[in-house]
Amino acid sequence: MTTTTTPAHPSTPPSGCPVHHAAAPQAPNGCPVSGHAAAFNPFEDAYLQNPPEYLRWAREQEPVFYSPELGYWVVTRYDDIKAIFRNHGSFSPANALEKITPPSAAVQEVLNSYNYAMGRTLVNEEEPAHMARRRLLLEPFTPEALKHHEPMVRKLARDYVDRFIDDGRADLVDQMLWEVPLTIALHFLGVDEEDMPLLRQYSIAHTVNTWGRPSEEEQIKVAHAVGNFWQLAGKILEKMRRDPSGPGWMKFGIRMQAEHPEVVTDSYLHSMMMAGIVAAHETTANATANALRLLLQHPTAWREICENPELIPNAVEECLRFAGSIIAWRRVAITDVTVGGIELPAGTKFMMVMASGNHDESHFPEADLLDIHRDNAGDHLSFGYGAHQCMGKNLARMELQIFLEELSRRLPHMALVPQTFHYLSNTSFRGPEHLLVQWDPAQNPERRDPSLLQREQPVRIGESTRATTGRAMRVTAVREVAEGVKEIRLAPADGRPVPRWTPGAHIDIECGDTGLSRQYSLCGDPAQPQELVIGVLLDPQSRGGSAWVHQHLNAGDTVKVRGPRNHFRFDETAQRVVLVAGGIGITPIATMAHRARQLGIDYELHYCGRSRRTMAYVAELQAEHGERLRLHVADEGTRADIPALLGQPRPDTQVYACGPERLLDALQQACAAWPEDALRVEHFHASGGALDPSKEHAFEIELKDSGLVLQVPADRTVLEALRSANIDVPSDCGEGLCGSCEVHVVSGQIDHRDVVLTRSEREANQKMMVCCSRSRLCGERLVLEL
């Protein structure tokens, strides 16, 4: 079934079609359907057991394909899925709740007997109605508003674990993970607790009714359950109308209706009541069951969060990426579109398989590896993206973090019982129907230490989890490589290979219990899988980082490390490079020189310093680079003449530099006549300081993908304004130094205060670092691609 139209000349290969055109059958646009695509069946167990693996062939060979089984085009790669989510001008959510299996006349008759009239909700509503309602109803979902739910969530989690803690065996789904999220959902919505088994039955029926492929007999049974669910939702809503005071999102909606009856209508509230009960608990219940199964199947990761609960927030994001509870979502094209290089007409239906996109190697390196330290885990698509991103995402995160904390603290010795996992047959939702675990109650740690019951790990919602992604690394060696410079070699404490990195990358090191985190460039060979190497200069003006490294790090110590990340990338396609280092800036530059030599790139390496005794790795560099190395040593009278060093501008040459500001400033001046972005630099420090409200002005930001308009007052950063509005943006340094909070700018003039962007990037005005940069003009509106 499809609403697309067949081209007049189906034999003409459509743009981007990856399949040989002698094949048959054909999709509605004339593109032949491959054997893999024809066999695609999201209702079979193989799909639900492992959706990313089931669709590996598609990501690699046919990322957008037509499914005759569904009548939908299936989209499997990260960038394509995100592009559809963000473009609400070309893709409508109108079919998001459309029944995959069209109801028969008998089914429709049953639904009509219950006066079933499910209408549009926040999930499947189009603009401009959607954003008007979303803005009115958003406040209870913001991180600040969710804080007062935390004690209730903690108490429920603890009370339910108390019920089985001494049993030695439990089905976590039946005994905790359905009832607790449902209770929380009812509490959040403001619904008095009803018969939970009945509500669970109704919720499952709603899922099967919308996303499943039931038989005719099953459809009749499901229709009765859905009808009863609809009537129950109406009764609950009527009870609320009699007294809409007090907490609860639905009561909040009723109060908003009194103020804006044209925006929040009766039918809308009835539909949202039913959809909200499903959305607020089923997805969280499934997500928690998936996460626990996943972590228990990866004992190293489970042990790590048991020993270090600070890792839980990022472990939640990685579990949502690896095995989220929402596998796929739908859109319909409202204009002619191009997806994955294939041109398709208005009316084309799409199923975006986020579970596949979340395993796209182009965005998540080693995507099939569960890595709770992954610093971009929060980029997952499991909550959608853009204007229709799940509003309840942070309530779900709170629950997941608290559930994992409670179980890992009280049952660290818990293990999976050998079992076969079963999933409800449908295209879009995934979670095991049962999750059997066992443990030895005699080993319960609270029997030895009752005080652990009082420990609580802070919940992180509405903020980046990158600060919690650190992995334990062991210092394998420390040696002095120059006066005031120590080389530190680090190996993963768990014995795994180090994360992959490229020249110019850096890591963050947490300086013990000082609360400090400092960034150091990696040196050495990226091909070495066993260790990471940094060189650290003891800075006389140290803010504490380099002093801590020099005074406290010794061989055998363990330190928390985040990264690697790279915002100073070396272009391996360059024809010729000039590499300039000042002092400890040699660490990333030496790695670039090593790579240039490996690739056969024409290069020269300039190393500047006060004296040889303060310059690290001189002997090693001379041995490797010979005459390509030029030393500029101040006390030997060979101080660098920057204009002479660079010579005449050359269009085939790139200049890379790292060192003190005076060196970088001199290079900037000398390169003024060179081609744009010929010079690429890395700074030691950011130039901007703390925000001074007396010197700032207020402005607006419009979020193009989300449809929101936010105020940024003089005393807040753009990053703070975004997070307060429930918009996920990663950030690390908060100083415009690391580049992790980069967002794309659609329009507006930016006052750039970072040290990451190049000259031409600033002039192009298409990117900004939201932790520090602002609008250049008072009262201006910046439009951001968020």
C-alpha cells in the first residue's frame, strides 16, 4: 500500500537508485526492488531480536529502499534520518500514528461502538498547530520542573526492589519495570492510580493496534481493548475537569485550555490523555529492560557502573543508542523530496529506523561496541529530533538513571538467567516481555553495609553527560622529556585497546578530587593501540591542572580520562604543509609531522623554544625528520622570523600551528595575504572570560528545527537558555576551547568568542559555540539549526 505515484516512464532509472534495473518487481517510482528489500519483514522475530544487525545490509548497500511488505520507503542511515526529522517543511508526521495494518470494516464497527475518535496529538500533528500547542504545554517537561518528581521516583524504585531483594530471583519486567514507570506516568499526568494490569493490557493493545500486524480475529479483540481504553481516558479526563487544580500535566493542559481554548481543544486533550499514558510509561519500561539486559550481557560495563555510579548518565545514553525502546518512526513527504540520493514525489511514506541509524559507523565509530564512555552517545536518535522530539525524554532519563543506580548499588552481583527473549511483534517498539535475573541474597551488600541505602547519585537531565564519560586509565610510565615537561603514558585500566584517534586530537584528564579537568594534546603514534601519550608543561601561571599532573601523577596511578576528541584535524589530502610549534605545542604538531612523513606529503617542521633544555623530543624529531626539521632557539640566536619562515603565499600549502598566543598572533598577521584558512591553529587557552552581565545585551534565538523562540538575557549564555528549554546540546569546556557545543547558524550576526573556528568560518557566520558566543547586535534574533 502506498500513496506515491508511478512515474510516466518507470523504465527510466530514478536518481540515486542503487539496484540494477533489470530486476523486478518495481517500487512505485520505477526503482526495482532488491531481494533484500522484498524480504524485509519487520513483524518477524529476527527484526525485533536485533534491528541494527537485521538492517546491516541496508546501511552498507541500500540505505534507502522500498518495502513491498509495508508500502513504505525504509531509511537506515543516521544523516538521512536526522535530515527527515529536522525538515518539517517537507516531511509531515501525519502518518506517525497511522495503523500499519488498515482496520477492516468489522474492526471499525467495534471502534465506532465505543465512540473511538483518536485525533491528532503532539506526536503526529502538523505545523502551525503543533508548535502552538507544544509551547503552551512544554513547561512541566523542562529539567527544572521535573526535579520535584525525583524523590517519588527514588522511593518507588527502592520500594519495589525491597519486595524481591531477598528472593534471589526476579522477573524484572513483571515485578518492577512495568508497574513503576506506569505509576510514575500516572503521577506525572495527574491521574489517580487505576487498575494497573488493565492499563498495561490497554497499552499493549494500543501498540498492536497502531504498529502491529494482528490477524482478523486478533484485530477484533484488540479493538475492544482500545475502545475501552478510549472510554477510560475520557472518564479520567472528565474527573480532572471537575477539579483541575494541583500537579499533573493533564491538569496543566486543562488550565491552559481555559486560557487558550482555540489552541488546546477538548478532542485534543482526550487524545493526549490516551496517548500520554502509553508514551509516558511503555517506552521507559522497555528502555530500562533493554538497558539492563544489555549491561548484564556486558559484565565489564555493568561492573564499571556498579563501582562508579557517576558513569550511569552516559551509560543510559549509550544504552538508548545501542538498544533503545523506539526502533522506528514514520513520516510522509508533503513536497517532492530527495532522500539518500533518491528522488521521490509528495505523498511518499517513510519509515525511519532509528535503531539502524544509531549503529551507523559514519557517526558512531565502532558502533557495534557497547562503550559507556562514548562521548557522543547523546547524539542518538532514540528520542527523535527537532520540532517533534519526545517531550518526555528527560523524565525517561531520570527514571533510567535512578533504576540503574538502585539496582547496581543493591544487586551488583545480579546476573541474567539463561533465557530466550520474546518481543511484541510490531514495527516500532521493542522491549523484552520478561527479564529473568538471579543472585545470591547472602551476598547482598546492604547486609554488610546498611548505609549504602542512603547513598544517592545526582540525576543529570538537561545537561551534557560528556563530563561523566571518563574511563579509568593507568599511568604506565612518567619521564621528564625537557625541563619542566613530563611525558605521561596511559593505558586503559580494563586492558582494552585505546580509542582510535587522529593527529590533532586531545584528551581531558580529571585532576583527582580538585574538581579540575584539563585538556592535553595527544602525541605519539595513533596506530599504537595499547596506550595514549601526552606531554605536560608545568605552567608557572597554572590554574591547577599542570601542577597537579606534575606533583601527583606517578607510574601505577589511575586517572579518569575523557576523549579523544579532535577539533584540530590534519588534512591528509594536503599537497604541502608547514608545521609550526612553540614550546609544548610540539605535541600535536609532532604527530602531524609523523603522519605527513607516512603519507609522503611535502612538509617542513619548525620548532620554536627559549632553549634546547626546555624543548621536548628534540633528539627524536631530528632522528625522524632530518633536514625537514628547523629549530628556532632563542638563546642560540635563531629565533624564528615568521614572515621569512612562511615565504610567499602558496595556494597548495596549509599551515598548522600550536603554541603561545604571541606566536599564533604573529602567524595570523603573516598569513593575512594567504588563501583563506591556509592557517589552522590550536590555542592553549580560550581568550574569553566569565560572562559579565553589565557588559552584555539580551537577544533572541529561534530554533529552526524545533520551532521555538527563546530569550537570551544578558546574564545567561545561549547554552543555558537552550538547556532550560529542554534542548539537548553537548558541552565540555564552557570556554569556547573544545568545540563540542558547535551549532549551525541559519541567520544572524555572531559575536564569536571561541578559539576553535577559523577566520573564514567566522566570516561565513554559519557556526557558533553556544557556550560563549552571542549575538553581535542588541535585540537581534539569531536563527539556529536546532
